[in-house]
Amino acid sequence: MVIWVAGVAAAGDTAAVWPLAVAVVAELVNEVFDRLRTGSWRWRDTIQDVVNSILWPVVLFGLARTGVI
């Protein structure tokens, strides 16, 4: 969420795509680091982390694209 907010602040537009893309890439990199640290994929934990990290940026992006915010 912080990465998305920083990207929106830099872009000046809540409907810009690249802050959302940066947030998704940052979360996926985080999951790769988790995989390297634990030695195997923990699918339940990985899916939960991705959903929790990406949910609000996606919701806010969708609301911005529809003109609600």
C-alpha cells in the first residue's frame, strides 16, 4: 500500500497504472525473498500475503478509474 501511495504521489494521478504495477512487482519480489528464506513455497501463506498486499491498491485503482475518487 505504501508503495502504491508513493507512486500515486509521484504520478499525481490515482488512476495511473504504473503505481499499481510497481506495487504488484514489489509484492512478487517479496514473495521470492520469502521463498529463498524458507527454502520452499508455502502456498497458503504466499496467496494470503499477495491478496493482503494487493487488495487495497487494486480497490483504490478501480475506484479511481471509475471516477469515484
